[in-house]
Amino acid sequence: MNFSTTLLLILAFTAANLPFLVERIFFVVKPKSGDKNVAWRLLELVVMYFVVGGIAWLLESKLGDVHKQGWEFYAVNASLFVVFAYPGFVYRYLWRRRGG
């Protein structure tokens, strides 16, 4: 159980940062303008949240019964996912590069 929790946290951190690190839309299509729009990145972030949630549900179902959760659980998880995405956001939009 400890391994699956650690694996899930690493997966969530990686998935939250991927939209800000990869320039292809949904990791497949290269944008016509060359740079991916912020709206695409946010849409990818939401999709990755649900993908990680699905993987978490699968891991929990392998361990036993899946517990019903209220909206508070999902609100906290969405907030944590956005916090996990912060390093990728800083790298993409706030990092000041010298000479650039």
C-alpha cells in the first residue's frame, strides 16, 4: 500500500507538470502557431487530473473496496494537483532567463 501511494504521488506530480513542459497538444499534435496556448495547457491539466484519478481508482480497487467520496475530497485533490503543477507553470511563464 505504501508503494502504490508513493507511485501515485510521483505520477500526479509528473502528470501535473507535463502540460507545461511539452509543446504538443495532448502530446501528439504540434500547434500551427508553434507555441501552445494557455487554454490548451489548462485543458490538458484538467484531463490529466481525471487520468490520474482513474489510475488512483484502479489502484484502490486492486487493494479492496472503493470508498465513496464527497465533493470535498475532489476539491482538495484538484487543489493539490494545481499545487503540483506550480513548478511547470513557473518554468514556462515566470522563469526569467538571462539574455532572453
